[in-house]
Amino acid sequence: MPLLQGDIRFARSVNMADVPEGGGPPSAQLLTSGRSNEICPDISEETRTVGRTEIYQIHSLLRNTDRAALLGSNVILAQPPADPNVSVTLLTLGNPFATRAEIAARIEAGRSPGPEWAGYLLENHYETMRSMTVLQRPGMSPPTIGHTYLLVFNEGLAGERRQRVRIKATDTTTRTYTEIVNGQLMDFEAQVTTCELFDGLLHDYPGSPPSRYFARATGKTVLRDTVYSDSGMFHGASRLVAPTVPTDVWLQLDSVYTQIVPNSRTEAATVDARPTARQGVVLADAPRRVEVGITPHTQRIKISEENAGVMYTAQLRPLPEPGTVFIDYWSLGNRYTITDDGTGRLAGQGGGSVDALTGTLAMTLKARPDIGSSITITHGTRVGYTDRSSQGAQVRAPEFAFVLDADNAGDQAGAGSVTATWYSAGVLRTATDDGSGKFTGDATGLVDYPTRTGVLRPSYMPDPGATIQLAYSVDNVVTDVFGPSGITPDAGGFVNLTLSQQPVARSLALSWITVHDIAVRFIGTPATSGPSWPLTVGPDVTVGTVPGTKPTVAVGPVAPPWRDPALPPIGVGINWPRSS
């Protein structure tokens, strides 16, 4: 009897829920072709936000009643989801009674159980806990963040419990425990790491008490490492990115990969960027911290089946700076690092030595590196920087000369009223005059109140584009004029002046005429008439008699020239500070 279109059908399993006990043998309920949500329910908002792996089991049935052999059948995923964040993948275990927990275990079997971890579960852990505590010897490597480990209780016995746990975060401390040995208390230190898990525990896992032998108690939970192995065959669908015909021998697909487990990590590319330094050198701590990154130089050793081992040598060029050598390698999917301590000794996940004079490097790894990986060696050089922190700045600190505005030319600045403000490194700095013509605070300098002039030397460099703001008040000016009749110099040339009011301190200014420039040009023939000689041309200025000439006289007062206020000398070797 030939096969008809309706003879091959899909049937639901006895439990179509996405729970550990879901799945199981086929039921009598057949799936309806073309109906939505027959297998998977609608995607919830929570699932779209955080991601989820949903597992459902269905069965294929042959409803033909004859006894002819079924020569073969295929299941095809013909149309992938339109949403790029949703993937549908097919997997068969060959076991019609498999539950969701067994299917998930097969998917997770990509990480096969490895050797027992160098540490054990500390005390009991209970179902739903999202953390575990591991006890190790001091100095041992703690569990790796992002790595998957296996918890096994009653291994190989009836009632075995096992669960793969993935580390989200770790916190490692050293604790002191006490153990009774032969009736005496003995203290010992142990390294304790609290691990945050991505998923909660599905069972109770008995742990072991602290032991100075760092040995797991008999019959307690075993903590094992996991090793990657491709043990599952997944089937999916991908869209064509180029048209094809039946005679083509190759296809151009969108991707050959599919999504199995949600991942919160993303990748980002960096281009046109200089390599960053893994080690820095502090050049100075005062007046501010100056740290220079050492330019890295990199070389690698490719690991193959022929050179796989634990001892390697390398020649570093250019010569390395002590304390800058980093060696990274991968073993069993984990990354390990070895560094030099600045004295030529290598320490960390391995050992060895490095000679800064010859560049010779000899290293012994803690574990055999993975075949196909590389040992990466990075180091810095001495010529990557120049330390000039002890030389000091051979520059003169900047000065700012100013003239304060006023409504009247004779106004003067009030003593103690001048304030200068500016920003340095985002911090507001202030300097004020002390009433005696000197600036105090975040600057030094002088101010001349009568002429409203001054010089400001900031102690903190103004920010680029910053403006120095000057605030001040103007005092009323009283002017007294003394004529020649009221001034009588004594034998030493000193005169006594009596002011009309009591002056404010440091506000008195005097001006006087000390000399007259007189230009006399004689024109023409001897005069027959003219002014009487001697000729008086100004206060206390007389031109003597010149017989037979006719003089032309020009008289003009000369005011004393203005000079900058005297400033203290500025020394060299100033280390110019910024705000800190």
C-alpha cells in the first residue's frame, strides 16, 4: 500500500511545557499543519529582554498500516523566523522518552566533565541558591569568571545529582580556621571564594567542612572542571543572500551559525588606535601625579602539536625595561598570565627569568598550552619615556598688568577693595589686596591705588580661555594745590605741606613741576624798541638782558615720567602648579 500525504504526521509529547519534566513519550494528540503556536507559545516581553532557551519535544509518526519497510524520512526546517533575535534549531537524541532535562544536558554536553577542581564546596548549599562558596589553599587560582563548572553529588550512584554552573562574579578572601588535633587547637589559613552564579541551584548539594589538609570529605559534593567538546549535531535554516539554481555546486548563505544559549556579551571593534600600555611608570607624585605608559612591543609563539610543551625561550628585541614583561597563554580554554617582578624573576601562572641586559627570556608554564593557541609576550622599553620630573620648569611664571577703569581721571582704587578671580582646572581661585598694595591668596603682586594700576602673578595657571575678573571700589579724591608763595624749602630742600583733610593710608599722591624747558631764538637786527629787560616769562623764570637783540621765547613745563611699580625679583626653577 503506497504512502499517502496524511500518513506521516507529528505528535505532541505527553508534556509540552518548558519545564525540567517536559517532553517524554508521544501522545495521541497530532499536530495540525499550518496552525500557529502548536509547538512554541508566543514570546513574552521578559524573554525578549533577557533571552531564554525554550526546549520542546515532538515525535514523528507513520500511520500507514502495511508492513513495508520505511526506507527513510527527513525533517526540514523550511522557513527561519523573521525576527533576527529568534532562532529555531533541531536536535535529536534518538530517545523517544527523553525529558527536557535530558535534552538540556545533551546541549550542555558541549562542556564535558573534566578533572576535579583544586578546591571543594564549603559547607552545604541548597536549592535555589544563586551562589556557591569554594575553599582552596592560599595562593591558588580562584574560579574563573564566565567559566562553567560541574557539581556532582553521589557520582555514579543511584540518586546522582549533577548541574553545570557558570560563574558570574567572584569575591576572594583569606580566612583563618581552627581545627582540633590531638586535643589541641591548631589554626590554619584558607582561601575562600564566593561565586555568584548565572542560574540558581536545582538541588541540594552537601559540602565539606574546612580542613587543614584541604581535602574534600568522603561522600560530599565534587566540584569538577569542564572541557569543551563538540558532542551535539544541530540542524537549522539560513536564508540565501544570492540566487541559486539546481546546477550550482555552492550556496551563499547569510550565516552557518545559530543561537543556542542567550549571551549578554557583545563584541566591539577598535580601529586606528594605538596599543595601550599594560604597565606605567610614575615619574612624580608632587605637585601632581605624572604617570607615563610604556610603549608595548609584542611577539608570539604559535603552539602546534610539534612544539607543545611547558618550557619555552625567547629573545626580546628591543631590550625590555625591568617590570614590564607580560606573558599570556591559554590552557584548557583558560587564560593564564606570567609577569616579571622587576628583578629578572618571572612569577604568576608559571616561572622563569628574563635578562634586561641581553633580552633573553626563559619561561616554564604552569600548564600545557592549547594546540592552535599562541603564547603572547609583551614588554616595554626604556626609551619609551624620559623622566624630567626633578629638573623643574625653566620658565618664568606669567604676569598680568592691568589698569582699573574709573569715571574720572583722578579717581583712585580703594585700599583693600581689589579682588581678582579666575578658574584653574575648573576650580575658582581668588586673590585680594591686603590694603597695603600687595595681593594675597591664590596670587601675588602689587596694586597702586592712586593710579589704579597693578601687576598680578597667579599661583595657579588659568584655564585656556579663562578670564581674570577684577572687582574694586573707587574712593573720593580730595585735591590740594600749593602755590609757590606757600612753599619755602629749607636748606636741605625739604618742604612741609599741610593737607586739608586726614588722608586714608596708602592713598596720598603728590605731583609737582621740577623744571622748565626754555627755548630762545634770536631774530633780526638789534632792537630799537621792545620789552623791558630782564624779561619775566613765567613764575620764577626770567630771561636775562641781551643788548641789541630781539628774542622769541617759548616756555613749557615738563611733567615727571610715569614708571611701573617696583616688583620683587622672580627666581628661576619654578614648578608651575595647577589646582589639585
